Amino acid sequence: MQLNHARILLTGATGGLGQALAGELSATGAALLLSGRNAERLAEIKVAPGTDYTTLQADLARGEGIAAAATAARHFRVNMLINNAGIGCFGLLEQQGWPPVEKVLAINLESPIRLTQALLPWLRAQPEAAIVNIGSTFGSIPFAGFAAYSATKAGLRAFSQALRRELADSLIRVVHVAPRAIDTALNAPAVNALNRYLKSHSDSPEAVAAHIVATLRNDRSESHIGFPERLFAWLNGFAPGLIDRGLAGKLAAIKQHASSQ
Ligand SMILES: NC(=O)c1ccc[n+]([C@@H]2O[C@H](COP(=O)([O-])OP(=O)(O)OC[C@H]3O[C@@H](n4cnc5c(N)ncnc54)[C@H](OP(=O)(O)O)[C@@H]3O)[C@@H](O)[C@H]2O)c1
């Protein structure tokens, strides 16, 4: 799809990556329906001059929020849904209560599936349409200290691939983009400290937004951002034991950082 013909519902538009994506997408001429929960941050999102855009305050962890977003999307005549809203959930599973785990499952996995399902009949009626899911490297390299988060992103990756196969005879494209760490507020201070200790690279939201727009422009369906993360994701697919052994050497540091928060 040519992005200057796109009318996009972008969830998580108030976040670090969302704001950068709103700027990058608006520069292509796309029209934007920007969704988030925080009204002040929604009002402050910067888009290119002349952009056709509007904002929507909705809590996507709630059924009413999903319904409101789907209604607004039909009203705005969207032909692209970008499921970007998400939260982190760093910690050792046995030290976490159920509420943070339930929350990350609801926001990172359940809400994109619900919103997609609510919008599919509308998107199917468009001459061309796309569903774009923002996953994570941890969806392909499930990481110690991120068990529930990794499960949501692996689930989102599987959802993207299954839906793409289910819609293969339709005009709806399904795209999955998996960034590595990004410099945003999603990462708790302990995660940033762990990334520094492990020398894990963290990208700017602007660089990731540019990569996502390039993926859409080039009509690619799958994109993993960063090297060696791309290599390790591929390796984990057929030799997970190698990744088990590599991560075992980092476990003490991961435990120490997880317990420090
Ligand atoms: N940061 C990273 O290291 C990293 C790495 C790989 C992938 N990702 C993925 O990139 C995406 C964007 O993350 P980010 O780094 O930009 O995080 P962020 O800065 O913390 O932004 C998160 C966004 O999600 C929204 N959100 C959270 N809970 C919501 C809810 N219940 N209903 C509606 N919206 C909700 C927030 O809205 P409000 O602020 O308005 O509540 C905010 O717009 C996520 O899917 C994340 O998993 C991030």
C-alpha cells in the first residue's frame, strides 16, 4: 500500500515509539487516528504540518476501549491498523504476583487480537488494507527475566503469521516487526541497567520508526531489527539448546537486576 493513501489507527501513539511513528508516518502523507490513554500526551503528539489526524483516548485493556477504538476507526475510514500499544513486565516469574502477568497478557496479546478481530470485517471491505503488529526480539529469543513478556510477543508473532496465512486469499496484508531494545519509558531502570551490563544495544525510537516505515514501503511481511539479534532469533528456531547455554551464563546478572527493582 502506498503510505500516502493509508489511513492508520496507531495504538500506543502517546508512547516513545508511538510518538516517533506518528511523526514518521505523517511525513509520508498518511492520515492518522492516534490512540492512547493519556489525554495530555495525546494532545502533545507532533505530526507533519497539514496532516489529516485525530486522537482517541481509549484503554485497550477494557472491552469498552476496544469497542470505542473500532468505532472510531470505522468513522475515520482506516485501512491500516498498527498494534503498537504495549507494556513491559521485567522480573522473575516466581517473584511476580499474578496482576502484572495478567496485565501484560491483556495489553500485549489479548488487546491486539481483539482489536484486529473487531476491525477485520471493515478492513476486508477496503480495496487494500494492512494489519501491522509490533512484536519484539523476545518473541523469537524468549529471555530469562521476561517470561510473561516473551510469551506475549511470541504469541503476537504466531498470531501475525497464522492470520497472514488465514488472509492469504484476501487483500489484507499482515506485517510483523520485531524491534530489539528501544530507548523508551517502557523499560524500567533495572532493565536499562541490565542492558548496559549485558552490552545489549538499544535503538532510538526514531530509528525504529524509520525502520518500520521502510518495512511498510518495501512491502515486507516480517522484519527483525538489529544484528546479532536477527541471527540469534534464527538460531533459536532450530537450536534452542545453544541459546539456553548462552543465556545460562547471563542468569546470575539477570537475577541480580530483576531482584534490584
Ligand atoms: N521499548 C522497548 O525496549 C521495546 C522493544 C521491543 C518492542 N517494543 C514494543 O514497542 C511497542 C511500543 O512500546 P514503547 O517502547 O513505545 O513503550 P512506551 O513508551 O511505554 O509506550 C507504551 C504505549 O502503550 C500504551 N498503552 C499502555 N497500556 C495501554 C492500555 N491499557 N490501553 C491503551 N494503550 C496503552 C501507552 O499509552 P498511555 O501512555 O497513553 O497510557 C503508550 O502509548 C510495544 O508493543 C513494545 O512491546 C518495545
